[in-house]
Amino acid sequence: MRYEFKLPDIGEGVIEGEIVRWLVQDGEAVQADQPLVEVMTDKATVVIPSPKAGKVVERRGAEGGMAKVHETLVVLEVGEGAAAVAPQAQPAAMRPASSPLAPKVAPAPAPAAAKASPAAPVAVVSAAEADGAHVRSTPVTRKLAAEHGLDLARVSGSGPGGRVLKTDVLALVSGNGATAAPVSAPAPRPAAVGGALEERIPIRGLRKRIAEKMQRSKRTAAHFTFVEEVDATRLVELRKRINDAQAKSEGGVKISFLPFVVKAVVEGLKRYPTLNASVDDEKNEIVIKRRYDLGIAAATPDGLIVPVIHGADRLSLRGLAQEIDRLGADARAGKSRLDDLQGGTFTITSLGQIGGLFATPVINHPEVAILGIHKMRPRPVVRDGQIVVRDMMYVSCAFDHRIIDGSVGAQFTYEVIKYLEDPELLMLELA
């Protein structure tokens, strides 16, 4: 019997997704809950499992193409019509996207015990983790390895959890890394002395979503950026006192500077609510948010994503530190939940100690503003006519000038700076 499996709902407001990688082939026998395909939305990458045991008759759509929600994704032959084959060993057991646990490997149920599920669950994973039988790596890394005849199974990965990165492969190619066993593959393209003549990488998956979102933001919002410096000396001192006290308490959590920044931004947004907003371009409306769900831009091996701290105004500094650590770890491991990647009202971006002097961040459309935090360093400044050394850094705020006037953007920035330069005020707000 033929069964048409339609792409299920994979996120709020999501109507389509890009097919990043097929995990099965036409004619292949699959078990219930066995991963079929990776689909990338503008929220996250999800692995779609098979709802039934059977044989793949037809895959609808090519890698790099788009799949519509509620349209047929895979045609399966199920029941007596499916070819009898030995079950594949240990397919990944998929959990719902709302689960905080990562996918685990578990034995597949026997075909006789397989039950049809009305709606297939999805799990958010990285492209490298979709199939436990494959080396943890991105499609770009695998393609590069194949072009140079390298066996990824013999490459020591330097990424999270042993993931093989593109840089690991390039190190081998250039002779700066350990040797790897060659595999049977087409001859690499002609190369000049010192490396290949050129490399072409398809813009797919997360990188494609990032490109589309950045283009939309620059095309739609009228960007302007305001930059000012912050004397963070008192913030450095307060953070040290808090962390010293935390170290003496059981279960203490080391607090970075980001929780203080989040709290300062929340106070700024309370005073200037038009910055805690989005633009409905279709209805030509400004949507003011009465909640404070702050996105924290996070760099991952596959690209930039923005996990969201929901209810940031209701969390303590310690609670914020724990949530920031959790979101960052999940993002880097490719295990972010869908709920963690949507619903943001304002974004903070920071590159930590490689943050540079300052930058002009791109607004996370459809939001109307973004705050950039940059490298903190001691340097000489003038205070009360004297040259003293203080811990200084720059902050840069980008605003949508269609919505935010320059004076309002500057006033918001100075409100945030006030709390960063005198962080004890945050303690009063939290009391």
C-alpha cells in the first residue's frame, strides 16, 4: 500500500523549509522513527523521521530545493507491499522539538511492532549529527574531503564533540595536520602549487538562511548606528565581587558580563518601549512588545544563530547566567530547540574578546534595533583632570530609522550605559 507522508508543521509560522540532506535513498527500507531528511527553516535545522516502517518509493524534492508544509515529502510502500529486509541497526530515536534532551541512539523496533503515528515528531540537530552512522561534519566539510580523497573517519575532529571542521580538512590538505586514509573518489580538480585553483561551496542550509535574513534586513530597514564608549570599571569590580562570593557557595554559577548587559538593556527598553518592537511591513504597523525576550547572537560551527532568553526581565543575574550558558551550549552543539530560536523582541550581539573596537551590527529583522558589545580593555582616560587607567569598551546600537529617531536611539544607548557604568543601580531594580 502506498502512503504519502506530508511535511509536518515544523515551527510557528513556518510554511516551507529547504531540503538540506536526504538521509535515505529511493528503494531503501526504513523503520518507524528512522531519520528521513534534514530540513532547514529560518528558525533551525530539523530532522524529519519516518512515521511508518516500509520502503521508500519516491523522494519529493532535491537537496537545496524547498519543501512546503503539508505537501507530500516522501512516498512509502507500507504493509505487505513493502519488501522484507533486515532492520537497520540502531536508527536515531527522535524526540519532540520541545524536549531539552539531545537525540539518542536506540535499537529500532521490529517491523511487526511498529505503529503508525499521526504526526511525526521532529528534533532540532546539527547537520553533522543527523545520522549516527556518519562522521560528525557539515556537508561542506564532507564535500571538501571527497574532493581531496580524504576519509573523514580517519580525521581527528577539533570541533565540539569531535566534529570534523572544514579547517581540519584544510590542515590535512596543506600538510599541517595528521595524515588521513584516502578513499575511492573522483580525482580532485586541477590544483596549482600550494592549493586548489578555486573552491565552490553551495549556499545552502543555515548559511542560506543567514544570507536571506541579512539581505532582507538591509533591504527593508533604514539602518543607522550610534556608537559610544562605556567606563566599565565599576562593572568589572562588581562582577568580581559577585563571582568571588559565588565561588564560596555550593552550586555557585560564574557570571559573565552578558547578564549585566541583558539587565541594562531591559531597563532601557522599559523607558524607551519603541525599541522593543517589530515592524509588520504588510500592514504598515509598529508592533510594541510588552514582553522582554532578548536574543543573544551565538556563533556556531555552521553559522550565526540567535537563541532567545524568554522573560529576561523576570530572571535574576544568576538565572540569566544559567540560561545564557544553556542556550550557548545547545547552539554550539546543534541541539537548540525551536522554542529557543523564535519570539525575540530585541537582540544583543557580542564577540567577547575578539569584539574589536566597534562594529555596525545588522538589525535582526523584523526587530527595530540591535546592541553590539565590544572588547573591554584597560586604557588611559581623563577623570577630574587626571589621567587614570580604566576598563573601557565601546557599544554600538543599530536602529531602524523608519521607526527610531536618532535622538531616541541615542537616549536609549545612554540609558543602557548608565546601568553599565553604575551597575549597583541594577541591584536596586532587582530588589
